[in-house]
Amino acid sequence: RWATHGLPTKENAHPHQAEHLSLIHNGIIENYKELKEELLKKGIQFRSETDTEVVAHMVAEELKVTPKPIDALKNVIKRLEGAFSLAFIVDSIPDEIFVAKQGSPLVVGLGQNETFFGSDITAFVNFTQKAVFLQDGDIAQVKADSIKLWDKTGKEITPKITFVQWTPGSADKQGFRHYMLKEIHEQPRVVSATTQAFVKGASLDLEALGLNKIDLQKTKALHIVACGTAYYAGMVAKYFIEPLLGISVNVELASEFRYRSPFFFKDGQTMVMAISQSGETADTLASLKHAKENGCQIFSICNVNYSSIVRESDSALMMLAGPEIGVASTKAFTSQVLCAYLWALGAAQKLGRISDDELASIIHDLKALPLYLDQALNAEEYIVDLASKLYAFPNFLFIGRGMSSIIALEGALKLKEISYIHAEGYAAGELKHGPIALVDKQIPIVAIAPHDHYYEKTLSNVEEICAREGQVYGIGDEKDQRLKDICVQVIPCPQMKNPVFQAILSTVGVQFLAYHIAVKRGTDVDQPRNLAKSVTVE
């Protein structure tokens, strides 16, 4: 396991040993330096640079005066500051593992004479669907056939068993070379499952969308907080929530939101919406707690039921993307955009801001979206060939207008994440305000140019690039001769009139491009360097 503190070396890797025990840990111990100084004064020698080894030695020292491991653990965690989940095993009791949770996620899976634990149910969903989600302050004693649990007050409690809906095999590659490729191909199924869950005939299921537990009438402003790809899903959502609901929407990185002092209307008139695939993103969770303390309504869009963010929310919309294993998010992004759109449509329906005919027309198009996504997947053969021509370039630009400008940002992020190529996404209208200075023959430019009401403006921007010898690769209608005439190559993308559905379709092209360039460069597509799937620390 790579280290949070120190270099990713063998010495810093988990597990960490101390006298008679081994310990693993996820999170950050903020006061580890002070604790380490105490241990150094006792003559303890350290083999790593990590905060984890400090905890291991603290437990070992506590066991000398408090022989029962569970009691020693209770005493040690009282002194730890930060967010963490940890587990240790003592050599004298090899059939028991002792675990604790504070801030970072921890879930225990109960199988047939075997027990699992990890930060996410995807770690063991292929082995058991029975899970126990630990709360902050909980500690547990785990055996192969049992679990004992204590809450933060030290009281022993009965574990609450949750039956996970994900099916065995849903976290397998199922014949695909990488999880990411499988997850790109799963997007038509995800859209179909989402439609079946939230659509009732020509209307929407407002209860399933989580709209019955929030007060839309008094909501004057909406803050969307998220990180990474989920942040871009929130930025897409701003384009349709504001006109549908007639309220101001602010989309902000959770890592910034939590540390500033945003203005909140009183008495729950401000709603804060979190978007998170895992439901455990540390900064997003902290932002929700900050908003809750200030009297805001809390709503979340999440892929993991019973996760910390869902539990912290007044109401939640559960995505139906299924387990996403690849670090670079694909199907979760399209699911987040679609779920936010259905939520906004449902909210508009509840507020009387959309007619029955308008809603029925959108739902009619939604039911066709999986078929269009299947067509979008057919572009892979073109992109494999294109990737072999582009993989060696060290820099890329992605451009678009409207929602396509956000898909440009998402495309650049995907390429950075898995191929380690420097890439930037820009609104095409911003080119003259700086980025056009980068344009030459040595930087491929991916232009997302669907047939929407920005089309003429986008084409004008592409022509400006071509006039400066820029090499433009379009994503658009394969029948669009004007786009073909000015691009080196066009990645075919089906066209839909609905701009949200079109944004989802355009996403497939940038996902495939990032994936096949990364494969050509020989990188670890599913587990890129320095990245984790669920960012459970700051």
C-alpha cells in the first residue's frame, strides 16, 4: 500500500510492525510528530517516515500496561487527531483483528466463516453481500466467524447488518482488458437502469429522486460541492438547474468550500448538494458538515448507499452505476450528470416550472439515449487508430462551448490521470485570452463540436486555430462536412437535440481517447501512479 507520509518505498509501505503486532491504516494522523517525539524519548526506533508506524508503536506501548487489545485500542485512539481507520493484529492472538474508525471509512463484510474489512464494499462484494458500516468512534474485534462492536462511548452494541445490492461478479473485468474499458462500455446499461428506477411512464418518481424530504419552496440558493470528476458533473448541472428551477447555483471544489466562509441564507433557505461516487470523499463530507452546522438543507448524489455522505444528508439520490473499480471515473460521471438532470426535472415538476408535455418529450428522448450511447461506443475503432498517431505528444488542449466546455475539462482530466500527458481544457471562447499562444503543429487540439446552438461559434474558434497551423481533432457528427474540412480527423459522435444527453454522448469520445492513448503508452490504466479511487483524506 502506498504511503501518505514519505516516499512510496518498501519501508513506508503497510503493514507496519511494532513489538508483537502489525498495523495498517488509512487516513492522516495530524499530531503524529508530537506523538513520535514522545516515543523517541522512550528509545523507540523507527524504520519508516510514516504516521502509521507511530500508531503501531503507541499500541505496542499501551499493551504493556493495558493487556487487553481492545482496551489498549480505546486508550490510543483518544490521543489521535485527524481522520483515520486502522486495524492491527497481535502475535499472541492470531485469530483476531482489532479495528477502529474515525473520519475515514471502514466497512466489515461478513461471509461464511470468513470476515473482510476495507474502506469500500467493492473490496469484498464478490465474496459476501452482508456488510457492517462502522460509525465514527466505533471500534471492533473481528474473527472469521464473528464481530464484536463498541461505540464511541465504550458501550458494546449489536452490529447492524446491511445487505448490499451489488451482485457478485459486478466488480469483475468480464473479459475486458481493463476495468476502465469495461466501465466505459457499461454506460448504456447504467442509463437504462437509471431510467427504469426514476421514470414512471411520462413522469418522474419524486420520492425515488429524494425530493420528498427537502423543501424546494423555501430554497433561494444552491451550492454544489464536489471533487475531481464529480466537480465537473456539478458544473454541467449548473447549466440546467438554474433555468429549470430559477435559482442561483454555485459550483465549488469541496477542498476550497470547507475552508472559506460562504454566505448562507437562514432557516434552510440555502441547499448544499454533494456529488460523490464513493460517498466517502473527505473534503466533500467536511463541506456538508460545515453547511449543516449553518442550518443548510443537505442533499447528495451518491453511488454507495449507507456511505458517510449519504448518512450526513437530509435526503439523497442513489446512483445505479454499480461498482466502479477504475480510478479514472467514467460511468459514474455520466450517471452523476444524468441523475442531477433527473433531479432538476423532478424539482421543476414539483414546483410547477415545467409542463407535462415538455417533461414527456424529454423522457421520450431519454429512453432513446442508451441506443445512441451504443452508437457512440462504435467510435472506438476510429480512436484506437488515432491514439497510435497521438500518444507521443507531450501536451494536449481540449476545447468546447456550453456544456461541451465542461466535457473538454473532463477529457483533459482523463488524459492527465491515466496517460500522464499534460492536458488542459478550455472554453473555446477563451482561446484569445491566452491559450491560443500555445497553438502550433506540436500540440493536438481536441474540439468538441456537436450540432447545438453554439455550433457556429465553436467552428469559428476551430478555424482560428487552423489559421495558426493548429492540428484539430473534432468530436462531432460524422456527416458534418464543414467540421471534417477543417479537422485532421473527426471522431464520430451521435447527435441528440437535448444538450444534456449530447454532453453525455460527447463524453464517450474523450474517455476512449484517454484510455487508448494510455494503453499505447503502457501506463497502469486502472491504478495510475499517485492516485486512489476514493480520496478519504485531505
